[in-house]
Amino acid sequence: MQTRIHAAGLAGIDEKLRAGERLTLDDGVTLFTSPDLLALGSLANREREKRHAARTYFNYNLRIEATNVCVASCLFCSFARLRPGDPGAYTMSLEQAWDKLRRRQDQPLTELHIVNGLHPDLPFSYYTDLLRGFKRIRPAIHLKCFTAVEIAFFADIYGMSDEQVLKALMEAGLDSLPGGGAEIFAERVRRKICHDKCGTDRYLDIHRIAHRLGMRSNVTMLYGHIETLDERVDHMMRARALQDETGGFQAFIPLAFHPDNNQMRKLPAPSATDTLRVHAVARLMLDNIPHIKAFWIATGLDVAQTALWFGVDDLDGTVQEEKIYHMAGSATPEGMTTAQLTRLVRAAGREPLERDTLYNIVNDMGSGVLTKSEMTPDPITPAPAC
């Protein structure tokens, strides 16, 4: 493989990685433009195994999008509806949202992941009551809720500072922040595809405040639309810089652009090779963020499985009831069981570990040997409707 790495023009980067030197923007662009995907993958896999060996993480989580009413007009979004009453618009009552968790009392869920549209008419108490209700139903559940974009919206519409919003939500039960809303940090791109949502500096500052308050969070990157390779690498480097400062990011999550049912439908979706390349480059550039996550709903199951050899060590989780990607045309299942995720990881030759949100191990699934019974998939049972 060393010969192949040299032939791909990656010898200098290989030497830097072996010496523990940090990669530059130019290095990142070189990784994206190198013609040999397998050479790139071998570098990323080496860094992945240095940190995690064969271990691959996932959690037992439920996804709730309580409302898709949203005042923002992101061109890539297939989920949002501008006004209540528009075709397809919905807002759950608190009881409807709480019932999603009540109906799963027999499931050993460890995380509830909530993201929403930016609804202009709901009171702030809707969100604090929402969190308190979930904690009443299951006090130990980890609430990973509300993107930095939502936090900024709450502050603006309710006349609060970003820190006041975070503190009020934490008092109501918020445990950590998801990474959504980052899109691409380059302002050139943001002006074109998401001009009316909070900008890069504020997104990063909200995560900075959350980390200072003791919360952990993730950071995402939407790729495969109009961004350049330089802008992808710059995005990673800005996340890396904040991690140097706070140490609060747990995972970096590349999110593939899906073109169905939105205003960017004329663009093609990113290819499998591009998806593998993005995850591999992320592992190499982000030397200080512990985990690189393949969100299998966005990548597809086959690519997510392959990505476990291209720098990825986390597959997110069961992700029951996800709507945002499925409304954009994702053909992946609407949720997975832990048994199915375990089979997926073992079939890739990796070691499955069920974690909680903070990467404490909940269940060590044992060896990476796939048993005969595990080779036969079981059907996915649809989650109950509202």
C-alpha cells in the first residue's frame, strides 16, 4: 500500500500523519483531488484504527421532528413548510410528541433526538414544556435537541440572548446539542442556499457557549451541492479550530445532499465515491474530533458499511421515525433495530458497540464473527403513527 500511496501523490501527507503533524487546507484539497480512492481510504483507516481499532459505535435513539413549519427558505430543504395550514405542514401537540416516547416504554432507548422547523408562532414554553414532559416520562433519557440554528431563532424571536436560551433549555432538561444547521460554513454558499438562517460565526459561537456550559455537541457538513473542495476543507478546519478551543465536539457528521422535492432538484446527488472520500478526508483533517459518523439514512446502508474502512467509526443509531431525509428522497429504512445494526457492522468485519450519547458503552456486542442466525435479516417493524 505504501507504493500505492506514493503513486497517488500522497507521500508527503503520509509522512505528516506518521509524524503527528496537522494537515493544512492545501493538504485537504490534495486528498480530495487524489485519483486513488483506496490509497486515501488506507490513510483514513489507519487513523481510524489508531483511535478506535475495529470498534464501531451506535446508539438506541428515537428521532422526533415536532413541527415542520419553518420561516427559513433553504433551497436544499424538502422538509419545511412556510406557514401553518400549508399542504403537508404539521405541528405536534405536546401530548402527541410525548406519546412518541410513551409508546416505547418497552424499548431500551438511551437518546431522544429532536430537531424542528423554525415555527414563528409557538411560545418558548412549548419547547421547555416539551423537554420537561419527556424527562417526566423517562428521567434517564438523554435529550439531544435543537440545532444552533434553532437556538439562534429562539433568542431572536423571544428577545433573549443565545446563552439565556441555552440555560433555560438546560434547566428544562436539555443534555446536548445536535450538529445540524452547519450546512457549509463558507458565506458565499450560505448566501445562495440558506441566506435567512443564522450565519457561520453565530453557529460556532452557540456551540462555544454550549461547551462552556458543560454540554457536548456534534458538528455536521452538508456536501455534494454547490460547494467547492476548498470550502469543504475550510469547513472542517473551522470545526477543528473550535475544537482546539473548547474540546466539546464529539463527532463530525458529513451529510449528503439529497435533491428530491426541493429547489435544488436539478443537481445530482453525491456519488458513493464522493461520500467515501468526504468521510475519509474528514478523519484525516479533524485530528482532534474523536468520532467520524456515517449517518446511514443519508449515505445508504451499503455505503455506510463500506465507510467503516474509510475513517468512519460511528453509524449514529436506530434513528426511528426520521423525516427530514426521507422527505428528500432517501430510500433507506425508517429506522433500524440494534440487531440489524449489529449485523451490518459485523458483516463489514468490525466490532459493534452500543453506546449512549456520551459514548459510554451500553452493550458490548462481542466478537466480530457473524453467526448463521445473524445472516438472515428480520423485517423492520414500522413505528406507530401519532
